[in-house]
Amino acid sequence: MQKARYFGRKIWHVVKSLLGEAIPAALQYNFPAKKLQVYAITGTDGKTTSSTMLYEVLKQANYKVALISTVAAYIGDEEIDTGFHTTSPEPKQIQKILHRCVEAGIEHVVLEVTSHGIFQYRIWGIPIALAGITNISHEHLDYFVDWETYAGVKAQLLQKANKAVLNADDRSFAFVRQAVERSQTPFVTYSQDLADMPKTVREAVETRFPEPYNQWNARLVWTMAQELGVKNADYVAAIKKFSGIKGRMDFLDIGEEFQVVVDFAHTPNALDKALKALRKQTKKRLIAVYGSAGLRDRAKRPLMGKAGAENADLTVYTAEDPRTEDVNVIIRQMKEGIPEGAHDTVISIPDRKEAIFWALNEAKPGDIVGIFGKGHEQSMCFGTTEYPWSDHVAVKEWAEKKEKSEK
């Protein structure tokens, strides 16, 4: 039944997305990507950070470059919002942005590509000069049925590129390599081990990114930069200046003796890695606040619950875009993953603002409060309506209320 629904969606997107949207959009803007060198990055986790990092590296190397990510598009000094939630822009929007790139004299574009963007033909008509992949972990299996189908969609981007850059240490490597070899696409690999990088490059990466997963993102970007002829000095300069991305391991200064970080981690793999990275930085306790999205991959919910219970001293399960599902049901499913003996470290507060306020009130000097799942997003979906929401704003509101109460 699931496979039948999957192939039904495929046929639907051939008709609606490809014939009804992607082809007309490319024709309307006269295939602007053919006048550009497009470098694409996909993967389950880390693709926004990696795409932004590559964009900054190319800017440092004086490339006339633009960025189209799931957070925003950047053409010169102009920032263009690309949507409420993270997925590749629709065909007309992406073709319009590429057209504006050509008009602005841009020659190179870094493009973040999601699995839905590939499957729904949003990037049809865009030749890819170089494509890289971060990893493929558990995500979107409600939509793509199983891991192999999901990985196969990701691999399609690499198969269509002139050259691909593969993660030799990811569980997906053998699967993706076979797909790339079938398409006879030339490829190079990178390792998560930084040992073979030049000393100055390795030191810059390790200093800027204490988190192993961001070091791996930087390793992918370095490999892609090497393929594009970027000098190591430019790469190092860009990495040292890299300011990060709002909502990605984003430490907020609210004048407290504990730390607060907002991060977008919303998959079991990303959450596990983010918590492990913060654990190494925590002087005292690690407090985690997060949920799991409604009408999305239900199989990952116990895995999400497990990640916090295993890695944090205290975990608060809460709402994260419940949509038309009951947030309490979602939380109960998350609790199925709590290891034996860890239930007393987990509490449930369905209201996200209340959950964040509770965690911040609970925090003591030396603690880290990690708020996960929403990152940069500016809305949260209840029912079928997107309501204004920001984890950053919630933290700021707590700090302002505390300051007033102390006067």
C-alpha cells in the first residue's frame, strides 16, 4: 500500500510539478541556470550549513557567487526569504531567483537541495556542475516509504551532476557510490577524518568548529573548494570569519550564568550529534527542549525521544509543528524510546513557550539549555494554520520578563 501511494505521488508530480510548473517556469525565464555554474549540496543533515559555508568560501575567493538555501537566498547584498519551513523553493521561485542572478552579473550559484526538491522536479532544467552530499540518515520515511527509496532520491542529484563528492564514512556511501557508478558520473570522496588536510586548514576547522559534525561539513566544503580551484588561504580565511547561521548551533547571549543555544536539529541523527557536542561543552547539566513534527515520519519519534533521554541530564518534550495531530499523542510516541531507568529525567510540557520558560527557570550556573527543532523558523503549524513563532523570540521574552521582575 505504501509503495502504491509513493508511485502515485511520483505520477502526480510528473504531471503537476514537472509539466505544470517546472517546465513552464524554466521556459518563462529562458533556462537561466545554463548561464551559471551551479554547485549543489544535499543530505539529511548539515546541508544548509555546508551550502552557506561554501558560499562564504567562494566569496572570499572573489567568485561572483550567490546562494539559494532553505533559509534564504543571497544575491550580492540582497537577502530573499525562501519560505516558512525548510524545503527547496518551488520551480517558479527558484527560476526567478536564478534569472535575477544572471541579471546581477552572478556567475556561480551554491544551491541547497532537499529530497522533496529532487522528487518534485523543483530543480528540473538546472544543470549541476558539482554536487556534494553530507549524509543520509533516518528522515522522511513517511513520504519515501523506506531508507533505500529515500537514499535513491538523494542519489539522483549526484547522478545528474558533472562531478560528485561523496562521504566515504557515511552509512550511505556504498549505496550512493553504486548509483553514481551506474550513471558514470565522475566522483571524488572525502573522509570525516581531518588528518589528511593541510595543517593550517585542519587547525582553522578544529578551532572554528568544536562540534565533530560541523567539522565534517567543513571537510565536504574543503573538498568541493579544492575541485573548484580555491586556494587554501582563501578557505582558511573564510572559515575563520564564518559567523554561522541563525538557528544552527546558535548561542544566545541573555546575560545569564548558563548558556542557551537554539539549533535546528530535528532528525534523530542530528539531535544525537548536537547533544553529544553540547555535552562536551557543558560544565554542569545539559537541558534539552524539543518535540517531533506532526504528519511526518512517525517511525522517528521514539528515536527522537531516545536521543534526549540518553544524552541530556534533563529533557523536556514539547510541541514542534503538531499540525492536525494531538501533540500529547506525539509526545507519548516519543516516550516509547526512553531507555529503562531514564524516565525520571524526562518531562512533558506540550506548550512550547511554557516548555522553554520552564527549562530556563530550571537552569543553574554552568548549565546549557539546548532548544531544538525549529531553529531559524518564524512559524509553527497548528491544525492547518501557520502561527507566528520563534524560539529566539521566546528566549528573549523570558529574559525581558526576568529582568523586569528583578527591578
